[in-house]
Amino acid sequence: MGTAQQVFWRHGFHASSIEELSRATGLGQSSLYNAFGSKDGLFAECLGVYLDEAQGRLAGILDDTTRDAVGRIEALLLAIASDEIERSAHGGPRGCLAVNTVAEFADDPDATATIERVGRDTRERLELLASALRIGQAAGEITTDVSADGLAAYVNAAIAGLRISSQGGASPETIHEIVSATMRALRPA
């Protein structure tokens, strides 16, 4: 699954050929179709695995009670920054498969299920972020000038910005500056 996921992540759904997916997985075209029904089925499986793994990692960081709320958010942003820098340095796919998917399929009426799947994931991520931010607001670590839900949307946008910036070739220093600026914005004035 991981090798097909890498192909989709690097090239997008439409630019990933069945031939390339067959080479990446070592499965013949008929075997791919037998296992997943279609290229769409394979993509849905790859995207689902990606989203579940990312959500599990996010939850693990945000549920870490050994850190205060600010530390949890910062650890999350630094982990994402580190992933982007590492993948970029080793020629891996940049950015986020989910963000890339939304950009590719946003206006495609045949991709409703795919967009809904990413939307569910986004709503769950926003809930996890808002919960951690509420804890930080109650402890006086996070600004209360903006609601926890608004701050969750801001942090989510910063995460997308990190990923898009990486995709555009931003330097590691720039990636870390995005993290620093986001953390400054979350702290009380």
C-alpha cells in the first residue's frame, strides 16, 4: 500500500498511471483491479490509510499529558516541520496527500466521497486541536482573544501552510519560522 500511496502523493490521482502503480506495488494490472476494483478503489484505500495514520499521530501528540497545552501544539508543529524537511532532503513527496487531494478534486463532481472523507478527517482534527487549545486557555497558556475553535482553524491553516511551503521548496529555516510565528500568535499578549 505504501508504495502506491507514494505514487499518488507525488503525482496526484490523475497523473498516476496504472502502469506506474503496478510497477510500484509489484502487482500486475489485473491483480490491482482484482484487489481494489479500480484505480479509484486503490486511491481511496491509500488515502484512508494516510488519513488514519496522520490522525493517530496527531492524537498521540495532543493527548500527551506530560506536556502542557502549548508544548503539545508546538510538538505537533515541530513533528510536521521535521517530516517535511526530512522528506524534502531525501527526495520524498512533499506536502500532504490530503491537501493535494482536495486541491486536485475540489471541483470534481465525481469525487464527492473523496472530498467528504478528507472533510471528516479535518473535522476530527479540528476537534482534537480545539480540545487541546481549550485546556491551554483554561491554564492561561493560550490566548483567549480568539475562541478555541477559531484557534484550531488557525493552527490547521498553519499546518497546511507548512506543507504547502515545503512543497514550494521552502528552506528548513523558513519552515521553522512558520512554527515560531504560529506559537507566538497562540500565546497571550
